Amino acid sequence: AQKITQTQPGMFVQEKEAVTLDCTYDTSDQSYGLFWYKQPSSGEMIFLIYQGSYDEQNATEGRYSLNFQKARKSANLVISASQLGDSAMYFCAMRGLTTDSWGKLQFGAGTQVVVTP
Amino acid sequence: DTAVSQTPKYLVTQMGNDKSIKCEQNLGHDTMYWYKQDSKKFLKIMFSYNNKELIINETVPNRFSPKSPDKAHLNLHINSLELGDSAVYFCASGADGGTHGYTFGSGTRLTVV
């Protein structure tokens, strides 16, 4: 069974500051993928970044980086230089890559981020 | 061109009615999904089809029936709607391999009154 935990229900961050969103996971799969999605108030789900369990380097995509600590089973998202448009709900998700868990992209409860001027 | 399109965007209906939500993807993905997002924003997978074959069927009331006429389409039919079915339903598609995120549709907000 897989479990994704996001312990921060909400946070405020000032514009231009960096923010770290916490995500821990639990899985029995040896091979898995970790994802972050953004859901603005308009409701769409936007894929941000991916980290494979066997990737040695942390993933980066523009202002997004994923701080992957495999031994701690954590996959925190770092947003650098926050912008007002970053205000949204952020979801951590995981997909196992074994036969039993294949295809099941499972989500954490989300963290609501509000960026203030 | 919209990659994953769902219709309708909003659906308001009375208890006991039957309704369908349609989904189409033009990404050439083999796998499509239905997710339910409840009022607390929690996203839960409901079904998954791979090339028209059902591969994931989570604990969902059998009033919900997915149908995939071809790999580009996955529709969701709901019978005898209940108040608790009110939620946002997202269709998504993904490529095999697991290294890319799923592409989500814009969601269908279902309200049962």
C-alpha cells in the first residue's frame, strides 16, 4: 500500500521568497515516481515536476526543485522567488512502478499556498 | 488544441437521475483515468483503462460505470445520483512508463440537489 503525507494544510509566503512544501511517502515498491501538481483557484491540475526513485540527482524545472531524500522517504518541493501567481493548492503524488501499483497515481491531501505582496 | 477535454464543465442534477461525463484525449496515450475530488480537495482514483481494458477499479459504488469505446475516450456514467456524489470529477491520461505526469482535464463539477 502507498501513502502520501502532506502535513502543511496551508502557508503564507511573501513574494520573492522561497518556500518549501513538505511531502513524505510510504511504499513497499522498489521503483516508483514522485510528482508535484499545482491546482490554482480556477481548478485545473498542472503537472510541475517529476522525480524517479532511482534518479540520483534532484529534479529541477525552472523555479521548481524537488528535494528528494530517499532514505527519509521525503520529496519536498521548493519554489524559489515566489510570485503572486504561485498562489494555489499544491499536491504531492506518487505512482508505483510494480505490477500491483502500476498506474495508481495517488495524491496527498495538498498544501494551500498564498503568496502575499 | 485541448489535450484532455471533458464535458460538461458543470452539471447540476436532482437525486435519482442518471448522468454521463465525457472525456477525450488527443495525446495518443494508452491509459486514461477518472479521479474524484471531494469538498476537502482530496483526489482519489476511481478507474483506469489501458487501451480500452479496465485495469484499475477502486472501491467505487457500482452506480458508477466507466466506458471506453476506444483508447482516446473514457466516459463515466452515474446511475441513481446521490447527494454524496457531488464533487469535481477529473479525467486524466498518461503514457506508459511512469516518468511523466498525467495530463488532467479541466474537471466536471457535479452538484446533486
